[in-house]
Amino acid sequence: MSLRPARPSVRVGRPPLRGVALIAAALVTVTAAVTTAPPVGAEPPAPVVHSPPVDAPVADPFRPPVTEYGPGNRGLAYDLAPATPVRATADGSVVFAGTVGASQHVTVLHADGLRTSYSFLSAIGVRRGDQVRRGDVVGEAGRGFHLGARDGEHYLDPESLFGARVIEVRLVPHGEPLPPTDAGVLAERASLRDLVRKEGPGLLRRTVSAIVRHGAPIAGKVAGAAEAAWHSWRALAPSQITRGIAESLVRHLLQDCTESSVVLEPPAGERVALLVAGLGSSSEHGAIDDVDLDALGYEPSDVVRYRYGGGRTATEGDLHPGLAALPAGTYGPEDTLGDVYERGRELATLVEQAAAARPGVPIDVYAHSMGGLVTRVALLELAGRPGGLDALGQVVTIGSPHSGADLATAAVLSEKGFVQDVAHIRAIFDIPVDPYRTGVRQLAETSDLIEHLHAEGVPEAVELRTVAARGDLIVTADKADIPGRPAAIIDLSGPRAHSGLPGDAATTRELQLGLAGLPPACQRVIDAIADAVVPAVISGITDAVGLAMLVPN
């Protein structure tokens, strides 16, 4: 894949406040995996034999996620009494024994290069550096005891290990020397923290299920909403709010900016504008249609809109012959409720088709609301296709919940009717679709989609900009930021700020700045402060309302 260099940032003006400084330090530990085959003529390696760590039934088997970061079980969860002895599955060296978060874990590195992790223990019986034999006790099980098996960071089905296995000997398995180093412990702690984050909700559901084994109906409702409730509760902590405001303020004050006196002209040459509407849109109407494409210099014949379900939307005007030949159809609001991962793949295909129809012409993408997340998935998909990113020009998301949306988190709280009523939310904010469906739930701050996009980031070759409204009640401005790419915030507030953002004149100015390769517009200090405080207040109110409605039917 050929990667063209990103357009250089042109510093036209300075923000009005430059007395604030941030100094961030990052420690990166790089480890190298070295493998080798046994010498010619050497005795073949002895097979590594793994056995189950406990004599108990499996309560939740290995279930690979449908998507890389989707829900599932990345190991085995056992149904057993607390304090049951947990034994090493095979000979090895203890490379981690300690607490991660609020739970205790042990990790053993085996001669076959695999790591087995014994998680959610009530007690630990070994120390880092200990050599253990198969069957040695490493700790005592807590509620939700979990066995994991990893080859590097790739999770395997632990049940596939139980029996003799002939292995390839690694001189230094996955870069982890024996005895383990402090750097190795830090890496293992990070891996276990990732496991806790991914398995925590499942652990809670399994624990609640075990406590009320014979099924109080309330248990499923509590388990389904618990993670979202915990996230909302933490978000209301004063320290969390203060830190969020400070980080947002500094981030927006320190970015380069363009003075209002700079005159902009539409870029020369042909360009295709590809529009991506958001949740609840249809082929007949979407807020993204309000983008002032004339002011941006696009010819009507070079404007297409993505159709949820694949291809482009049918249009009445004349399109360039190549674009007119692309698959076309219609869609309704219900079609926006599907899996965002699938929608992203569809959009990636449309980008490739448009590039083939208009060879050599840049494809600029403008996406609104959930369409921005569809676009993010499409960018990752294109990055994995040969030359997939080559045709892209400017990519802009407008009012998109890159960190999730508070209202979608409230929808998660409403699972199975656990929140009394959210109909009034739909009425106030003009959400014309069921907030319990897949597409909406993927917008929640705790969803696997949001975590996936946060982990993957944006491909370096992509010129992506974000725009948000200060008083957006649907997607607060702080949720529209992408790490390293602060949103340009528009002074727009109220129930219609979200739908009105694409057509606002200040948004048009930001899109023009992007086409010119210039930083966002400069702001006054008072505006920067408001940009940090107002979204935090809106988000806090929404979280509080969601928690207040968390009462059983």
C-alpha cells in the first residue's frame, strides 16, 4: 500500500492564550520475539502436557468474538466454589503474581512459549520467578475464576491445550527472558488489565447469575445495565469532571489556529464529495445534506451519498457517468440501526468504487453523527486493502461520538425496560428510531465499537478533521474529539444544534480551512473555556438523568 505524506500543517495564527504548557512523558518498552528451530540431529523437544486447572464444570466456554473487539469469552470460566485450589496446567515459570485493578491474577510462562493466566483469584500461592510443575497450586479461586491461554497477545481456547503437544522451542519465548524482568512484568500487567477490561462485564453477569442461580428476573436486567451504570457513576465524580474540563481546555488552547482575516478560495481541480448521513436518516433526508457544497467548490455531478445497505443513494440530478454507474438504491431510518462494522465495510467498498469511477480525482468524505463512526471503520478497512487509502482527500466527521454518546449509554441502561421510559428523550431530541437497537447501542461509551476505534486510532495517511457544536445535546463536544485530533468547536447550542451543525456557516468555514490545509479557526479565551465547561455540564446532566431512571419496573 502506498502512503502519501500528510499535508503539512500551516500555522497562520496563534491562540490568544499561550501561557499554558503541558509536558507529557511516555515510556515505551520494545520487546522482540526470537524463535529458532532445534539444531539438526538434536532430540525432538519433549511434548508439553497441559491439564485442567480445577476439577469443575465449565460455566462459560471459549467464545471467540464475532469482531476483533467484540463481546465473547477469551478463555474458560468455571462453575466452582470460592477458595477451590487452582493448579498450574503445565510446567513453567511464574512471570506475574499480583493484583490488577481489584482482582488477583497469576500468569505462568511455559516451555512451548504459551502463557496461561489464572484470573479472578481470592488468594495467590506463588511469587514471580517461582518454577511450578503441572498440578502445583498457584492460588485459590474467587467468584468467576477464569483461565486464559495466550500465544503472544493472541487468545487460544484453553481446552485445546489439554493433552500432549509437540511444540516449536523458542530461545526467548515472545521476548520474555527467564527469570522475568521488570519490563516483562509491566507488559504482563498491561495484558491482564486488558483481560480484566474485556472480561469484567461477563464476570459480573456470571456472578449475578450464580448468586440468583434459579433466576430472579431482576438479575438479567441488573447485569445487562451494570457496566453502563458504573461508567456513568464514575463520570459524575468531581475529580473526573475537573480533569476532563482541564484536559479539554488545554487541548483546545494549545492547538494551532487560523485567524478570521485569512481569505479562502475553493481548491482548484475536480474533487468528489462523498456524504455519509447519521442515525435515523433516510435516502430522502439527512442533516449531512445541509453541507454547503457550493461554497466548497464541488460540482453537483460529483456529489454522492452513501446508502445504508451498500452502494449510493439514488439521485434526481445528473451525475458524472462513472458515478452514475455505481449501485444505487434507497433506505429508511430503520436501515441505519444495523451493525456499524458491516456499514463501515460497505462504505469502504463504495470509496473504492468511486475511486475507480473517477480515477485520479480525490474522494473527500463528509460524515455526520453516527456516520463518522461508520467512516472510522471504513478507514480501518481501507487501510487493510491494497491502495485503499490512496484516493482519499479530506475526511471530516461532524458531531460524531468518537468517545461514545451519553444518550446511547442511557439506552444501554434501558435494556429490557430497566429504565422506566425514554420516549420523552426521543421526543425532545428528535431521535426517530428505537434506541435499543444494535446501531444505537454501539454508540454507547462502553461499547466494544468505541473501544475498538479508540485502540486502533486513525491511519496516519488520512487527513481527518473533526467538528463539534459547543451545546450539542446529542453528542457533546468532548465526545467528538479523537486523541491527537481535537475537534473544531462551533458556537451552536440547543436541541437542534446536532442536526443544524452540518449546515452552519462556521462549519463551512472549518471545511474550507481543511481543504486549504490550514488549522481550525482561532477562538477567544472565553470561548475556549466555554468549549471545555459546557459539554462537561451537558454530559453530567445526561449521566445523572440516566442513573435517576435506573429503577426496576
